[in-house]
Amino acid sequence: MLIGEVARRSGVSSRMLRHYESLGLVRPTGRTVGGYREYRAEDLRRIFEVEALRSLGLSLRQVGQALEDPGFEPAVLIGELIRWAEDRVRRERELLERLRAVDASSPAGWPDVLRIVELMRGLGSPDAARRQQAVLAGEDVPVPVELLAGAVLAEADPNVAGALRWALARSGGEGVSSLAVGVSSVDAVVRRRAVVALGEMPGDEVVGVLVDALGDVEVSVRGPAALALGSRGVVAAVPVLVGMVVDGVNDVEAAEVLGELAGAGHAEGIVSALAGELAVHAGDRAVRIRLVQALAELPEGVARGLLEVLAGDGDRAVALFAGTLLQRPL
């Protein structure tokens, strides 16, 4: 077969076949009387082998090494190609995310595009101060909420995270759905970031997502959800808030929110819940003192009866603490 027919059969251009020959990858077996290249079946098979290896991402040099070295071990090279392909896919995904972010910002012109690109570069900086500066400097740029929400879920620095949550809260309730994805993450750290950000979002749309988070196995996640919901007057947060007092996890904040809920008409249920925990933890002085302190945060008069009982408690420390509180207006 002459080179033109080989090109048609193999799909490899005549120019590329000549290039393969110059590199020693595929040499035609013979020449015609007129000096034209003549390929045989084994030459065509070699072309297909070269193309197959190239389809895996091998360079022509690597293809030649693989075909010529009988002791060639493909495992190492294939592993390198996998890592290279994964890195390329990652870069392509990052590019796609950038393009989508720019498109979502509905830029009016190239200056808007350049500003949003600069913001994304700033958010991707390894320097926390640079990331925070990028958030604060982008106040006049219409930033896609998906971009902000993604940055919130990924941000470990507390100062940068606070700036991001502030920027996201200014967008109204548009970022709720993006943050809700984080609440379902397998990573408890990401779930916590999502819940904290949702707690600072305005509107009622966040309530349902935060209520679901009350059942999280990690107190670091359900605790912030309960604090946010309790501050919004959602009584479903009471069991988790009481549990935080018992466990000593942000117990002061939890007690304060319980006081707010009690003042909003839920006092009876809260006093009952605290009394129940006092009975359950009869032998744990530290827990009972925290519970007594939580009673003191309730509106005036609400907890007086229970405190009077506790003033005669068998644990002298608890009794003294309850008696001291009774001397103050309750």
C-alpha cells in the first residue's frame, strides 16, 4: 500500500506518517520501483499501535520507548499518566467554575469581567489577608452567591470566613440553597461552616435547613443550628440547647437563648426540661450548677419555685448557688 491509501485506512495524515518515519516509529517496509514508500500489513498494525498508545496520552517519545524496549514496564508510566490526567481534569473544572461564576455575575462589560476574575484570584490566594482583602474590596462587584457560598464552605481562617459570611448575608436569601448542600456534607467541619453561615442569613428560608441540622450527630454542627434557631424563636431548638448546657458546650450562649425563648412564651417547657436534667444528673455537681445557672437566665419569677427547691439540695455547692441566685431579683 502506498502512503495515501494507508492514510485513508488508518485515519493518520500523510504528513503525520512521514513524521512517524522521521522519528523511527513507523518505517515503511519497502519502496516501489519508482521510489515511493510501500507499507505492508505489519506496518499498518504498527501505526494502529502507535495511535492506541497516543490515545492514552503518551508522548511520541514515550510511544517509541514502549514499542522498542522489550523490558518496558507500563505500570509506572500509566500511573504518571493517570496523575497528569487527573490534574488536567482539575484545571479544566476550575476553568469551568470560573467561567460559570463570571457568567452568573451578568457582567455589563469587560471591566466587570476583570473585576470578578480578580476577586476569584484573591479568594484562591494561599494568604488569608489577601483573601479577606479580596472579599472586602469586592463590595461594589455583583458576586455570584454560588461563588461566595463555595468559599464559605472551604474557608478555614475565621477572619476571612466572617468577611465571606457578611458578604453572603448581604445577598439576601439567595445563597441558602448553595449553603444547604454543605449541611449534607460528609465532613463535619464543612457542615458546621454551612450552619454558621445559614444562621447569619436573613429570611425564613433558612429555618427548615437549620431544623434538619438539629439532628446532626456532631454537637459542633447541631449546636450552632440550635443557637440560630432559638434566637429566631424556634422552640424545636430547646432540647439541643438544654443538651449544650448539660455538656458544657457553649453553655452560656445556650442558656441566654433559652432565656429569650422563655420570654417568648415557652417558659413552662424549658423549666420542665431543665428540671428533668437536674434529676437525671443528680450526682454530677458540675452539670447541675450549669443547669442552675441556666435557670437564672430565665425571665423574672419563672424559675423561682425550682430554685427554692434547689436551695435545700443535698449537694451543698448546688444549694448555696441556688440560694445566692434567690437573693437576686428573678
